[in-house]
Amino acid sequence: MKPETKFWYELKRNTNKIIWTRLENKALHGTPDLLGYNTNGHFFTVELKVAKSNRVLFSPHQISFHVVHEKNSFILVSCSPDRGLVRLYPGSGILELVRLGVSLEPLALGWELVTQKLESL
């Protein structure tokens, strides 16, 4: 199983109050991996990334999507065990995330805070 697929299953286990739709889109490059819908009736997108080092890799299309759709879009990064917990970043911060990697201060750190943030939108 691919690391991103494992990450997807981990996300589902930790965010059971959010309805997730996987967006596998071959027509519109850069579209995020997931569409989320929380109990407040709020839609948002999440791009899943697995980082094996400090760097988080994005395609030019993914960067463009988050620059254009800066509100209600997020990037969730799973770090290697030595880097610690999952990290949630706003889509609007993608250029900084590309530049600084996971050393960039996240919106939420760890499953509990990530879940609280996404559920409270």
C-alpha cells in the first residue's frame, strides 16, 4: 500500500465526524485529494502529502490551485517518525510551505488539533 493511501486511512480513522469524498481527478490537474464536509455544513478541500524529509513536494498545478483557491483549502502533511506529528497548513500558505518545508509553523499539529480545526470550520 502506498504511503499516501495509508495516510488516507489514518485520516478517516481520526476524523469520523467529517464526511470525506476522494477526488481522483485526471482532467483537472492540481485538484486536491479530498473534499471534506463537516457537521457545521462547511465544505473544504485537503491535499494529502507524505514528507520523508523537511521538504514537501508539489506539482506546479497543485501550487497554482492553492494560490487561486486560498480559502477553505488545506494541506495535511504526514511527517517521518523522527519529524513528529501530522501537520495542517492553510492552502494560502503553499508558497511558504514549498520554501520552508515542515519547519513552517502549522495551523494545527497532531491528530487532536487537526481534527478540532477541521470540525470547527
